[in-house]
Amino acid sequence: MNKKYIERYLEKSKLTGKKEVAEALTHKSADTRHYERLEFLGDAVLGLVISDFLYREFDEVEVGKISRIKSYLVSKEVLYKIGKDNNIIKLMKIGTALRKKELKTNKKIISDIIESLIGAVYLLKGYRKVADFIQELYEKHFSAIKSKKDFGDYKSGLQIKLLSLYNILPEYSVTRTEGKEHKKTFYVDVILKNKIIGKGKGKTIKDAQQQAAKKAVKKIIREAKN
């Protein structure tokens, strides 16, 4: 398997094996110093770097919208994607009672580990270097926000709105599929607080999720006007 960005960065920066990095990548099930203190620090550092980026890039955008975008970027959903894209589980140390496959869909742990690693890089390299590190981690998310008026796709837009309104994220559920294996149609519901707020269908799960999110956004806007 090709090495992902985080693994390459740690090796190139000679941080692999540093006690702060080892602590950041250690789950508390390992019964030794673990990631939670560094996660606390990394959360603050990430918030500052993201705020700095948004302040510089969106000087004509109202503060309320910038705040909502920040909430989306530092959300567990985005951090989980970053952790998953970088196969962070491969680098983690866990106790014998916990299996790595159990972590694959645990958004809280994966997102916390990314924040703890940010905290470790900050302690070892300082603000400027950790800002560069975060810039690389968020490259595609920053690019999407800068290049699209709706600050990303419908899923991103929906997440931003729901974080602003309720401080929670939606869940997506594939309800059924139709058609042969090579020509399936997927049906997806987007759910908030155990209620369906949008339905979609598409040739891929991603397309169906986008359609469901689009309908959910329209529903929220419509209800806000009433």
C-alpha cells in the first residue's frame, strides 16, 4: 500500500517515533499515555488555523457565513474523512481489547486522533509548520470552498446549515437498490433527529446522497420562509 500524506510527512519531518507523536496516535485502550490531552490542544490549533484561512480568503463574506463554514471544516465529519483518506488507523496503537476494524467507522475516535496529531506537530514544529501541515490535510476541502459559490456540494451545504441551526450532522441511509449489478439505482434517505428530511436516487450512492441533500436544503429554506 502506498504511504499516505500523514505517514510521508512524519517520516520526512523526522517526527516518526517522537514521544508526542506516539502519544497522539495511541488510543486509551492501550493503557498508557494517550491522545486525549493532545486532542484538546489540537482542537484549539486547528480552529485558529482554519479561522486564519477563512479570514484571509473571504474578506468580503459576512462573519455569520464564515462561522458556519468554519463549523463545517472542523466538524468530526470532515476530520473523519481526512483520517480515513490517510489510513490513520494503520499508524495507531490500540489495546488488545480493541480491534482496528472496530475503529473504521468510529468518527469520534478517528477525528480526535487527527486533532491530537495536529497538537503534536504544533508542539514539535511550531505554528507556521503546523499551519502548512493542516493546509495539506485540508487541500481538497479548501479548494472546494474557494471554487464554488455554494461552498462545496449539496452534502457540504446541508452540513453547514445543520451545524449552524442545530450543531449536529445528518446521517445517510441506503434504503433499497434496483436493477442489475452493473446498472443499479440506489435510493437514499437523509435523516436528522430520527426524521427523514430528504430522499434521493442515483446511479451511485454518492449521487443519491447528493440528491437527498439537495431536497433537504430546499426543505429547510422553504420552512425558514414560512
